[in-house]
Amino acid sequence: MCSTYNFLLGDEETIMPHLTSESLCFRENAAQLIANLGKCIMAFSDSEKFTKAYADLVESHCPYLSNKQMSKTQNFQIFNQALYRMLRRIIKDIISPEVALAWRAFTFDATSSNILGVPFGSRPDTQQSATSATPSHRSNTRPATKKHSQVDQDEVDKSDQPWTSRQPNIDEIVAAVKIQKMWRGYYVRSLKTARTPDTAQNARVSEILKKCWPLIEANAEENGLFLFREMFKKDPDIMPYYPFYKDERSKISYSDYKGVFHEQRPMSWFVIFRDIFYVKEDMLIVPSVIVPINTCVLHVVDNDTGMEIPRVFQKVAPYVYKKNKKGFSFVAEARTLEYPLASGNWRLRLIGSLSSLPTPRTHEVCCNFVTKEIRDYYVPNSKNIIFRQAVKVREDLFVSLQMNTSTRGVYFKLAVLDNNEEVISAVGKGHVVIPAFTFLRNNTHDDFDTKRSGSRASNKNSPPAAPANKDKAADKKKKK
């Protein structure tokens, strides 16, 4: 192979480290975007220079100005939201209502709510305000009677909450709309005045923006990359219009987790590793396991739904992992054949389209487990039940279940029952696995009493929940 450009040729370990870095074209555009932003900040007090610099900034983040089929308004909204997200991350130590107003004037945005996440207070409760409004009776002042104080408090409540018992009429709605209209006009005019040179508001806004600029410029390239990434998250359809689109298609992110599995005896089943990974944002991920065992199978289970991610040729297929509450269980299991298996190393590799790949809680994947094994003989019966075993746990227990028969051609189902209701099951031929399941601790009367004592009065008389029994059952099926 020959080329006029430098290139790499090799295996996965040689190529992948070079695909994780951003392309030069992407970095150059990101740096140029921040540079144009700085020019706008420095020229904010000069109308002519600001107009020219702002045109360069628009051209940097909106490369399809001449395309009539693309919405320019939507692009400006996306850019503003991405800019605000970047500012919240960079200038979080100096954020204030005045700084937020300055950046509103810069983008001339009067519609977005709380652009920098400025905390604000709320109106106190009516009862509290009524108490604070009631004068204290001291010295020679005659104390009011209880009846008069109750009447005064009722009047205050009615004056502070006039809409609790009725709906506004047409005239009141029109009046409210007029007030909103007047306030909106005043707010927009104040932003316009702040953008007008040779005004006190413009000078103050320019001073605040120049105060923020050193924090942005300190890491200009990374901030530009972050800004572009946020824009593409909000609208992925605009990405093909940027000059670095083709380079970004080949960029990947990956993370490796390594460990050791112990020596195993012949004809046995074991778990190589198992852990719960939490997804920070929706992304396409391809997991793979590198281990010197031909019988190794990787399972990925969505803990919110209990559904397993599809596999193709015993490998987990590429899948868009979405953020959930309980995470995803990654379980690698294997079987030994006629010969014992020596200990060795394993590696889990997650390949994704974004840098924030899923991670376990402890940042280390668990590979040491306690195994409970039951061996017995099957006695034919009319219900075709191979065995039934009760499981009781003191705390919630995260487990993997496996069952195999001495006759490899037997079809059977392994099921977990809760009060004789099937919770999860798996069907196999001679061998079946439930990769991830959590046995929940049974509720006891002591637990209920403790919970009831800390609950609200309305729930004190609710009856205790009956304890649930978790069973494992396997039903034998006839051969087809």
C-alpha cells in the first residue's frame, strides 16, 4: 500500500489509539469559533467592529447561511443554548444576575429562561407573611384579642390568595396580558440599550464580558470542541454541513477493564466478571470481551426492563444505550470442557461514539464471586418439575443463575417465582443461564413497624405487606 499522505496499517491495538483524538480540522474550527467569540467581546462597544466580528462568528457556527432549506433561527437557538451550557461550566464561580443579563445582551436573547442557572428566591408562605405582618404588642400597647387576631389573619390570607376559590374573568386575563406585554417591552428595550454603544449600560456589559473572556480564552480549543459537541447533541442533523464531518465519522472512544479468572475444573460453569455500568448519555456502544476461552459469552441486560441486549453470532450487537436508573448489567460467563482450565487474563473493551462511556460505580469490574452449587437426581413426576428450591435473603442479592443437565439433549425452563408468579425465566437445551437477577429482601413486621413510625399519619393504619417468597423452579419439556 502506498499513499502521498502518512497513514497507519496494523491491528486493532495499533490503530485504535490514533482514532480517539479529535481531527485537526475539527480542532481548527473550534479554535476559530472561540477566537471569533473573543473578537465580538472586545468590539462590543464599537458598533462597526462588532457588526463585522459578529458576522464572522455567525459564519463559524452556521456554515449553511446560503442554504434556504435550513432554518437559521433554529441554528441560533441551538448555538445560544450550547454557549450557555459552556458558560455555566467555565464561569460558574462568577455567575450572577448581572453576568446573566450581560450575556443576554450579547446574544440579544429575551426568551430563554435562566440562561446561566442563577439561583433565585421565592415568595414566603402566606401564613409566614401574615405572621411577620402582625405587629408585636409590647410596652403600653393593648394586646389584641384572639378573635380579632384570627379575623385579621383571615383577611390577610384572602388578600394574599385571591385566586384560590375562583377563576379569572376575561377583563382580568386581558389586564394580565397587558402587564406582561409592558414588562416584555421594557425588558427587550433594556437589552437593546445595552447593545447600543456610548451608553452606560453598554459600557457595563462590555466590562462584564471582558471579565469573562480570560476564563474562556484559557482553554479556547477545548471550549470550542465542547460548544460544537453540545450543538450536535441538540441537533445531529446539522453535523453533515460542517467541513470536519467526514473526519468525525471515524472518531471513536474506548475504555478497557482488565482482570484475572481463576483455575477451573473440567465440565464446570463459572462467571468471568459481572458488574453494573451506568450510562451518562445516550450513545452507540459496541462491547467486546478478549479472553482465551472459546465458550465465553457476554450478556448485557437492561436492569430497568430486564431485557437482554440482542446478540449476533454470540457477540453483543451494536446498540444505542440510553440513560436509565438502574444501569446495565455486563456478565461474562463460560464453561469448561473435558480438560481443566488454567487461570488467565480477561479484558472488557467498550467502544463508543462519545467520550463519556458507561462506567461502573467503583471504576473496577468485579471478578470474584461466591458460588452455591446444588447437584441432585431427577425423579420423573406428573408435573414435569425437575426441582424446586426456596431462596431467602437478608439483604438484596444480585446473582447469576445457571443450570445444566447430564443429558445434553433435554429442553427445560429455569424460572424464578415470587408468590408462584413467574418473575424471570430462560429456556435452553442441556444448559441455561439467567445472567443477572436481584433477589429482594423479604419485608418483615419489624421493617413495617419501623417504616410506619416514620411515615405520615395518613399511612399509619395501612396493613402490612405480606412477605414474598422467591422460588426457583425448572420445568422439563418434551423433545421435539
